[in-house]
Amino acid sequence: MKKRVLVGMSGGVDSSVTAYILKEQGYEVIGATFNFWDNGKNGASDAACVCDKLDIPFYTFDVRDEFKTHVVDYFIDSYVKAETPNPCVVCNRHMKWAKMLSKALELGADYIATGHYAKVEYDATNNRYSLRNAISGAKDQTYALYNLTQEQLSRAIMPLGDYNKTQIREIAKTLDLSVADKPESQDICFIPDGDYVGFIKSYAKIDPGEGNFIDSSGNILGKHKGIINYTIGQRKGLGIAVGKKIFVSNIDAVTNEVTLSDEDKLYSKEIFAKNVNFVSISEIKDGFRCTAKIRYNQKPANCTVTLKNGILKCEFDEAQRASTPGQALVLYDGGKVLCGGTILKCPII
């Protein structure tokens, strides 16, 4: 009897080819588009055309209310608290996988699948599902998937981990899929124009007041436009000149102050994270050696880690630039994701 799989289809080339690959592998494939935001109709239309071409059933589900609660509200709240959010990490766990798995079970499906570039494997030695890097390092998406649960991973299939983007587009062209040359989305799905400050002001009706730019000694340098306009490491668009290059090194939501410093103040060896989610392992022993990333497009760096009272401490061999509260700290062992968490404010060396 064929295993049934529900494929989350965005209307892009990756999820479309995912559906084709799984059908070729012998699965009974169901396509589904989850409408997270009001701009999701075009994606659903493209996904429907692909499913028709592949001769598989297609469903659409409206989950906008849940998306607002889990992702949009979190996104806005993070900026107001002087953090830089990572909406994809939250969306993957609480929306994409949670909602897909729920609908999959309702439809009698055994698995869920997405067009992410990553691999899911079962490790019999510790009875856990692991998340591994895709073959294509340039497209690897494990950093944004570290927060998935063991239950979610046990039901997940990610066939694109064995391909690169060029191969996927070639398959789509061979199948004459209308989305073969469709460009990738580069912005946050609910802010397609990339103007997150304008979104927060118009959607949430939040217009944070001006505050002080200060230096590392607390001296006032000028006025800023509101803390949601800035992120750690930012140099451009500050609207202030002090005769040298300066960077945002700290944002304080309580005092409404933005600290500007020389670039050397951006570097830190010790980085801390909360809300740790274990993936390929179930615990970490103090002094454990591994590698870690503090942003998506970064090569993992060597470090030593400890865990105390739920807080992950990562001491890097070399200081890391612009550790940003709200972003993800993800630990790796070779090509395997160990665990990850949300970056906290950390001391400056």
C-alpha cells in the first residue's frame, strides 16, 4: 500500500518539484497551499496549476488568524523590545509544520513534505531524528529549521536535500511546469516590499518616539528616529555624522537609547541563547566542542558550549561580529544540527 504524503506548496519551483519527486518515488501525493497572509492567492493559483499538471489532488487552507498570532504579532513585539526577529524560524515550527501535520492527519497522510534544502535522518543509536545539511551548501536551510520538534521531524520528508537549485529548475523545465523560471522570494512573505518599519507603523499602529543616540560612555550624540529602525551592526541610514564610521552596538528598549560605537565593539566571543531546542542530541555536556552559526549566511565557527539553567553559552575560538538578540544561535557537528536557541544580549570583549 502506498504511503500518503501531504506536500506544502507555495507555488514556487522547489515545492512543485518536491511533489513530482515524491510521486516518482511511489508516494500517494496530496498538494496543499496554506494561506498565511492576504498576498498568498497568486501562490495558490500557481500551485493548483502544478497539481493539475502532475495529476494530484490539491487543497487550500486559510490559516491567517493563526499566522497573525504566532508570527506577525511575535515579529512586531520583537522589534518593540529592541530585538531583531527571525520569523521563518517561528513560522516553520508553529505554522508550516504544525498546520501541515494537523491537516495531514485529517487527510489520512503518513508524512508531510516541503521544498526545503535539508535532510531528515533517523539515528538508531540515540533514537532521535536528525537534521542534516543539504548537498548544496549555498541553499542549505537547516539554520531556519533548527526549532522543529522530534514529532515533526519524524513525519517530515525533504527530498531536495540531495539536489542543487540548478537541478531543480532543470527538472521543472523538463516537466514543462509554469513555475520553472519563477524567481525566488527574497523578502518576508507578509512584507513583500521589505519595508518592515512602514509595516509596523501602519499595521500595528506603532510609531516609536525619538530617543538619544549615545556613545559607549553614555554621551549623547544626537537623536534617533525610533528603535525599530535599527539593528545591531547597522552603519548605513543612521542619519548622524560624527566624523568616522560608527555602528549600532546596542539598542535599549527601556531607556529608548541606541548606542553607536567603533566596529571593534561589535565583536564578542561569548554568546548566549534561550529557549533551546534539541534536535540530533538530547543534552549537552559542559565543555562540548562543536561549531555554531549566529546568522543564516555564515560558515559555522569553532566553539565550546555549556548549558546552565536553560541558557546556552557558546564561547567561540574567534570573536563573532554583531551578535544580534532575537536571531538564532545554531550548533552543528559536521553536517548535523545539534540544537539551537534565541540569542540574548551578550557581553562585549
